Amino acid sequence: MSGPRPTVSWNIVGGCNYRCTYCVQKHMPGIGGPTDAQLEAALATLTALPGSWEFKISGGEPFLLKRLPEVAQRLAAAGHKVSLLTNLSAPLRVLSTFIEAAGEQLRTFSCSLHREEVEEAAFFEKAQAVQAMLARWPRATFVVNSVVVPGQVPAVSGSRERFEEAGIKFYPQLMRVNGKPAEYGWLDRWRIDRAFGDMVSPSQMNRGYQLKGRLCHAGSQYFIIHPKGDAFSCYPGKRFGDGHLGNVFDGTLKRWEAPRPCRYEVCPCTVPQNRGIIEGFGKAAGDEAHAF
């Protein structure tokens, strides 16, 4: 499929049960999940979006919202696709309930390995169980991702080998600080090139590409939702305050009518890159190669 694939990155809750030091979507004290009334208002707005959209649900940790399976079911029933980013800490029965609720509309089930919070062996066993659950839904993709923290490149490289040997897609993420790639020393850069040099496209590794000036459909065919219900064109649009689109809790969401040139130095999120939102870049353009 060519052209932009309409997508929403929905940070559905602000809270998280983990406290990873490198997290870019940190636990936000006092910002939990939406109230029942707010969630109903958001779903009324979002299920009515024209056409079929993909909802990439994350947090915080999205499974802190007890109604998450219901959210998946209602989005799917409206003809929208459902994807997920979780730390995989929820019980297997809860994960199974969500998977069945999304059903044939489930697309990407992505889970993050955080060594500061969980032993890799236990995570690996649970990931294999989830992979087996997803076998019923052939259009669903299972991905394990892990942040490449400076000084920990060999550990992430070892994880890649372990998960890929088990037939699980592994996605390394370069650490970000204030929306930009973290500073890596020469040894880390050499190790990154050695371990992940073959992963050059945004569908393989998040490298923080410079796309300023490219025509981008963020704001019209892609947007993000903050836990407080505010919608923004993209993550830099939220950070710099020039991409506000309204609020899904009060019904003021208003998308832009046309694509605009990207005005930001770094595009930190691969969701729009992998869904054809940036014209001439990413999967819709044949996965261009880029150096680290």
C-alpha cells in the first residue's frame, strides 16, 4: 500500500509501574488514566474518524487502564486497527484478553525489555507465550524492543541473537535525550555498527533521522494523544508547542487539512516513518538506507 496510512499514537495513561532511568515517556505523577466519562468522550471522537486508522496504544504502561481490552474491542468494532506497546508486566491472562478483544484487527504487538526492572530470562519466557497466543491472528506482528543504553551495547546485541533465534523480531532503539540521540563514545559507536550495522531502515532500528523540509502528513493523517486528552501533530509538535490539534475529551480535535514541510531537526519516532507519513521516506518509499 502506497501513501500515508492513517495512524494515532495514543498515550492512553500517564502512569507506569516501571521507573527506567532512560525512559522518554516517563511516569507522570498525578496523571493516571482517563475517567470513565473522558474515555467515553475520546472513544466517541476516535471511533468516528473517517476510514480505517491504526491506533498505536502506549503509555506510561497501557495495561494500568483496566478497560484497555474494551478500548481495543470498540476500536476494532469501528473498523480501526489496533497496535500496542507494553512493558509486558501484565499477567498472561490479561494480555490474552486484550489480544482476543482486538482480534483480527490486531496489527503490531510490541513489548519493551527493560533490564533495570525485569530479568531477561523471565521476560523471554513470557514473550514466547505471547508469541504463541498471537499465532491465531496471522496479520498480527510481534516485536520485542530494547533501548541501547550507552555502555550496554553488548547486552542488547546478545538479546538480539537470543530473540531472533527464537523467531521473534527484535528492534533496538538508540537512547534519546530531549528528543535527540544520546551521546555514545567511540567504543559504543563501534559496537553499535558491529552489532546493528545491518539494521539501516526505520523498520529495523530507531536512529533519529533528520527529515526537516520533507513533506509530512503529521497533523492530518497522523497525530498523538497525551494522557490528558490533548492531541498534537507529532512528538516534536508537542515538545515545541506548535502542533496542538485540540482535545479528544472535550470534542475539539481538529486535524490539519493538508501535509506540511517538517520543521524539526530530528524525527524521533519511527511510527510515522514506518507508515508512509513522511513523503519519500520509510516503508512507503522502499526503506532507504542511512548511516548511524
